[in-house]
Amino acid sequence: MHHRTSRRTLLTATAATAVAAVTGAGLAPGALAAPRSASSGPHESAATDRRIRRIVSRMSLEEKVGQLFVMRVYGHSATEPDQADIDANLTEIGVRTAAEMIAKYHVGGIIYFAWAHNTRDPHQIADLSNGIQRAGLAGPTPLPLLVSTDQEHGIVCRVGEPATLMPGAMALGAGGSRSDARKAGQIAGAELGAVGINQNYAPDADVNVNPANPVIGVRSFGSDPQSVAGMVAAQVKGYQSSRIASTAKHFPGHGDTSTDSHTGLPVITHTRAQWSELDAPPFRAAIAAGIDSIMTAHIVVPELDPSGDPATLSHPILTGILREELGYDGVVVTDALGMEGVRTKYGDERVPVLALKAGVDQLLNPPNLAVAWNAVLRAVKSGELTEARLDESILRILRLKTKLGLFDNPFVSHAGVDRTVGTRAHLAAADRIAERTTTLLANDGAVLPLSRRSHKNLLVVGADPASPSGTTGPPTTTLATAFGELGFAATALSTGTAPSASVIARAVEAARGKDAVVVATYNVTASSSQRTLVSALAATGVPVITVAIRNPYDVAQLAGTGFAANLATYSWTDVELRAAVRVIAGRVAPRGTLPVPVQRADDPSRVLHPVGYGLKY
């Protein structure tokens, strides 16, 4: 990308000094800049590997242990966070700042979260990233860091506006365009790279064959393994074309669970043959596309490993299947080690050691860094883990840092942010991609598209979940505003995910005299009062248009309520909601089709709408 090249002229004196420190350690700037690829000659790759091995030979044991960890840290700055964030860091990590954590524990990576106050705005994120890299290069062995985040787009997003927010995985699956999936990854990757985030935990490679899945759902591209595999490969190529590391997750496949691994330990009952047919294809496709990292799942798959250990801690799954059978030699990162799924069977001291023995390279966000770090250090000193085993993982991590150009120049610039993040071209591309994902599932009496002449006065009610990135919405306001921009007169009334009788009565009163009502629904269940709301509004005789703003299964649960039309957006970020409004208003035609089947609510063994279903006009 152009912004990476031009950054080389924008190094601050501090950055130049830090890079000089790397040179002093025996590395010429630029010596490791060239990405490893099929076009690299064997001599070049061998020379690169020799340089990396020289670095590893100079590292202390403590530095080696630290290089395996990717850790959270509170604050908007690496050196001067707010006092509340200093207090949180002292409580959870025993340090005041990111720079202190890097100096003390030599961590190889840091993960950004909005709730940790890492992602206020693009310029601040860039400064935080630069501060983290300066701290890494100030260590005894100067090493740049992998800076990661969960920027899946859709319902999981850490960096919000003014960055470009793209449709999420299931929306892209509904659009069915691999070129759109690749373009979304390329734009998202370029914007992450511009703020110094160089490893993204996306795309989700899980095949969502279970509608009751509480943790994956619309984070998956769909329920068809081959379709998901094609979209995963396209996104990998898109992200990595922007020179950031992409991560396929959650191996060996988290799509058929009814338990959330954040709060429990799911068990997948697929046979070995079912796993190979259903879960494996997207991971095979990711590996074939040159995926840089793969994230493990905290799930038990007895047919792949009968021990009862979660995959994150399973040598048969991570080494036997992922490394040996699938031939993957890139970086393996655990899912977060604070999740109950990985803590259920073993204590926090054993988990990181067992993960390394299973074959992982990066230990992500342990609940207590001191406990985990010291446990790995003790395991090496006691002989349970060999230093050679650590070196294997460190070599993979440093090869990835080399491929990303981080030894050449890990710093980003404000000019690069302005040139790349939230540009008019990127925002326009997001709008066009989103328009191709909106799915029309019902249109009784051809009420849609709405005409301003006959249906000008609208009421918008429904659920207003918080924005995934904290920077868009609320959905009812976004929908009403978008209708207003198209010449409708629209009023917004938030009724929530569980509207009370008095709230429903207020909505019914507000609907009187309106030409149509738009209801944003959110994961409707058989007992949900969202059903009551839709029924009560339909009983007024005003046409009711329901928009499922998360799972597309709402249409089945709303059967019999009297709605006139139903659309699925697969997420509630502004880009997807505005696209739905343009479809409702007839500015663009509905083009999305279901990437998952919708079962009937009264008989889940029967399909209401199959994969590929979607109405047109």
C-alpha cells in the first residue's frame, strides 16, 4: 500500500533512534522488509531465517517467554494513560502503562479493545501503536510488536467511525460475492494498518450449521462449507494484500455449538468424517490462500481428541491435525485465555503450558499475566518445556513480523491516517457492498418498495442494541434519519428488545395516522414481547415492515403476527441499516439471498426458507 512506503520518510527522531537500535543489534534497516513469498528466492529466505535465528540466539529466557504473549492493556497512550487506566493496569497487570508492561514482561504482542480505551479515534490509535513499538525497540533485544484486534466487522468491531465499517461475515455471505469479500478485507486491512494494527483476528471460518449458536451466528459467512471456504479465502487475500496478518478462527470449528465458550465448555459431537466435510473446508481454504495465523477454539471434539481437553490444549488437534495433516506452519494463537471454556478443566497456571505443549505459538490475553508468564518460565526451568520448543514458536512469530515489514519500519504517521482511514472512496465502497447484502424474505401484497407518494409518513420502532464499535446508531434513529434523507417523514421510537405492555401501547398510539411502521427486531424468540409488539402494530391496519437487525431467523418467529414485509440486515451498524432503507424505498433492488436456512418456528425439522432464498422486485 502506498501509505506504508511513504511512512519511511516520516520517522520521528525517536523512531529513527529505535530503528538504529535494531541496526545496532546486527540488523540493517530494510534487511527483513521483504515479505516471504513464493517469489522470494531460496537464498533470500535462508538469509532472512539466519538473521532471525541470530536474534533468537541473543534473547534471554525471559524475553523468549514474553514473546509468546499477546496481552491487553488499559489506556489511550503507551506512556501517559488516564489515571483510571493506570489504576486498572496496576490492579490487573501490576504495571502502570503499556510501556512498563513491555519492559517488564517483554510481551510480543498487544491486543486492542474499545473497553480498554485503546481505540478512541484513528490518530490516537496511531500514536498508541507508535508508543508501543518504541517500547518494544527499547528492550534489551529490540523487537517490534504484533498489535492485534478483533475487527471482524458486523457485530464484532473494535475500531469505529470515522474508520470505514463494513458489512459483517453473514451479510457478505448473503451478498455472495467473493470480490466484495476481498474488497472489504482489503479496505479494512488498509485502515487497520494505517493506525498501526498489524494482526487482525478475522475472518471467522466457522460454518454456522446450528441456528441456536449463541456465540458465532452472524459472525459466520453461512452454513454451506464450500461457500464459507470461498469467502474466507477471499477475505484472507484481501486483508493480506494490505500487508496485515489475517487470522482464521476458531479451529477446528465453532459453528455447531449451543454453548458460548466465553461462559462454558462446548462439546462438538461431529464424527471425524462430518468434521472433514463440514468444519475443515474453510480452514483448508485459508491455508491454501496463505493465511498468516489461525486461532484455536475452546471446544471439546471427542472424535478428534477423546481426552476431554479443549482444542486449545489438544496436541492431537493442533499438532496432529492442523500442523501435520493440514500442513500448516504459520502462527497459531489461542482464543482468549480468560474465557471459561479453557479454564474449566485446568487452572490458569497450567493452561499456558499445556497450550504450548499442544502446539500453539501465541498465548492471548491470560487473566493474570504474572501467573501465566511465570508458569511458562518455570516449565522451561523444570524441563517440562524445552527452550527449543519455545524457539520454534518464536521463529514463527518473528517470521511473521518480518513478512509484515515490522523490522524495517513499525511506525505509522498521521499523514498515513488521513490518507487512508474513512476516505470517501472507502465509505462509498462499503455502501455499495452493503446494498448487495440486504435480503428480502417476505413482501405480502407487494407493499415494498415504499413510495413517498403513498407511504410518506413513517414510524420507526424497535430494538436499539449498542453499537459494536460504540460509534454508530442507535438503530431506530439511524433508520429514521436515512428515511428522512430520502424524502420520507420518519419518527423514531425506541422500544427495546423486551418491550413492556406500556411501551407497546405507546408504539400503537404513535402508529395511528402513519402510512407504515418499520420495526427493528433483534433475535426474536417464541416468548419474546417483540412478537407482541409486531402483532399489536399490525392490528392497527398500518403496514408493518420488520427488519431483522441481527439473526435472520426472526422471520420464522414472527409468523402469524401479521407483518407485511421482512428484511434481514445481519447487523445493526449504520452501513447495513442505511442500505436496508435504500432497498425499502426502492432506490436499490434487494439482491441478498440467505446464506443459512431458516427453520419453521413451529416445526424446526422443516425449512421455512432454504439457503439461497431471497425475493426481488
